[in-house]
Amino acid sequence: MKHTKAGLTRRAKVAVAVAGVALAGGGTIWFQVHSAAVAKDEKEAAALQLQMKQLELEEMRIRNAQASSDQKAATASAEKVQAAVDKCVKDSFALPGNGYGTLSRSAVVADCKQQYETVDGSVMTAAGNVQAADGGGGGGINSPALLSLVAGGGLAIAVFARKGKKADA
């Protein structure tokens, strides 16, 4: 009777070694592929975030330009109305027998203001609103708009990331 050694045969040892090398090599390749996919996703997310920041900046530029042009228009209109009121007051006091009689200067000014503000009252209201809003710290994006931009951007990133994972699979 022949005594057999305990353990694996030479053929089994070679099979285990080959399986170990294949497993280690496969794991290394999988890790590299996975790392590349994660890096690609991170790069795409960073690019998308950069685009969102650029769009937000462009939107703020547009809003600030619009607010500036609105303020200039309101100021110009207010100056025109004020010039017309000043001319009305000057002309009213310059004419003899102007029909005002013994009215005070403040009554004449109030009458002229009423006359010209009813013609262009919407512009005067707009000018007052622009000046009041500007005194509060300038224009810009209000917090609900900013919150909606951030939420929309996060949703877009999530959708693109999910589509990217489905495409890779």
C-alpha cells in the first residue's frame, strides 16, 4: 500500500495559482475601470457645475443691466417731470392775472405737480420704487430664485449622472 501525502497535487497547486492570478488581475482591472468611471463622472459633474455657475453669472449680469437701464429711464423721466413742474410754477407766477389770485407758492407747486404727475404718474411711481429698492442694497437674485436655480442644477446633475451610469453598464 502506497502512502499519499496530504495536501494538493501539483496540478491543483497550479490551478489555484492560476485562479489567484486571474482573480488578482481581474480585480485590478475592475478597480482601474471603476476608478476611471468615477473620475469621468466627477469631471462631468464639475463641468456641469461650472456651466451652471456661468449661467447664474450671466443671469445676474442681465438682471443688473436691466435694473440699471430701468433706473436710468426712471431717473430721466423723473427729471423731465420735475423740469416741467418747475417750468409750470415759473410760468404761473410770471404771468400777471394768472387766475391764481392770492394763492401761496406751495398751492401753485401742488397744482403743477398734480397736473404733470397724472400725465406721467406711472413713471414717477416706478422711479420711487427703483430708488427705494436700490437703497436696500442693490439688485440681484432673490433667495427663492437662487434656491430654485440650485435645486434645478442638482436635479440636472443627478439625472446626467444616472444616465452616465446606465450607459456604462
